[in-house]
Amino acid sequence: MTRPLVRVIGSVNLDIVASAPSLPRPGETVIGASLQRHPGGKGANQALALARLGADVRLWARTGIDAFADEALALLRAEGVDLSEVIGLPDSHTGVALIGVDAAGENQILVASGANARMRPEDLPPDITEALLCQLECPVEVVAAAIRRARGFVALNLAPYAPLPLDCLQRLDLLVLNEIEAEALGDPVARSGGAVAITLGAEGARMLRGGRETARVRPPEVRVVDSTGAGDVFTSALMVSLLEGGDDTGALRFACTAAALSATRPGAQTACPTRREVEDLLAGDVT
């Protein structure tokens, strides 16, 4: 099978993760946490997941010229993601995400965007012929410009939520969002021109086309360690399966399984499963 070619336009961060028995309430200090650092950023996470799940990937992004950039790009480089369009900016820092994770795998995330916020529409390629995947950890005007320049399959993960022009929503072949983002958008089925996948947390996900539910899938039962990045894995897996011609139920099952598998491991990119791991879990060859 020919590997789909995907251009990802999105963020690159270094994730600094503190794991503790519980997450702090407003004004509360929680001590006794353990600390880890992982490559992250929704754009980079999805680029890596796409590569591990069967796509050839080109990432368009911005970082600082600092040690964080080298650390943040290390796994992408190792997986063969094309980084020729990742530019370091001398007057900014690489994005940083401060992440708290509790014993149940729930998380809180605070992002210092840095160079991600310095992306400009005029720097985009004039014509985007590959399949395109975007998220909203970078300026909305950049995402809108990229969608308007795209000539092939276009997918958007509407996270973190921000309003997007109606013509861009109607251009999408795939819109991925969670229940909270769907509520904020209002009526994603009416506003989006293609398939809409709504994630439901532990309940799995549902797919809609033209206002009609075409698939609903529950994930396999797993022991959740860290849910950071699971939504990015879901989006990438769903896109790969649809680009390969999968039907809605099969694509949704592949995506839910990949996301569930990623939640059994710490970190975002470090938790991204391979195609073989997902297929083995789908086939029941692993528990």
C-alpha cells in the first residue's frame, strides 16, 4: 500500500511534565511530584503519530534557536519526518508546555507558545498539494490561510478551540473535536463540509456525515497512565485510515485503539504507538 503524504502545519513544544497523586486546585500547592521532559506540541505530536502509523510526513513549524528546539525535534528527526520547513527564529523561544498529571492519568496543561505564535500566513507555501493536517496551537489566520491554499484532503483538529471562518470549516474533509469543543462550535455538522469525528473520552468516539451518525466505537479497555497526546494520536490515526480508504467504522476503531494504546504510556510523543502495535491490539494479539 502506498503511504499517504501529509503536510502538518502546527506547533512544536517541549513538554515539562510533573506527575503527582493529585492535581492542584486553585491556590493549592502539591508536593512530591516527579519530573520528566518530552518532545510535544500538537503539530509535532500529530506529525510523529502520522509517521509511526503509516504516512510520509512534512512538518511546517517554527521554533526558537535554543537547546529546547533540539530536544523537541529529536523524535521527529529519528522517525524520518521532513523538517526542512521547520525554521528557528532568533528573537523567540521554542514553545513550552507545563503539564500536570495525576494518578488517574488526567492532566492540566499551560502553554507558553513562543515561536509558535510567530507563524505568519505570508510564510506559508503558496500551494499545498499534499493532504493537510492543522490544529489551533498556532495563529488562526495561519490555519485559515493554509486551508484555503490546500488542494487535497484537509483535516483539522479544532483544539484548543478558537473560532474559524465558515468557508474554512466548509472546506474540511475531516473535522476532529471533543464534546466541549463541539458545544463551543455550536453545530459542527452543519458548519463542516466533511466528516465530523467527536471524541467522547473513555466512551470512545462517534463519526457524522451530513448530520447523520455513520459510526460509533468504544476503545479497548486499557490501564490509563497518561492521557497527554491521546487526542493527537486519535486524529492522526483517523486521518491515516481514511486516506488509505478505510470506512468510517474501521477508521474510527483504528483511531480509538491507537489513542487508547498511547494512554498506557507516559508523555505525548514518547507514547505514540507504531502501526504494528495498533494492529496487534486490534487483532487481539496483545492485552
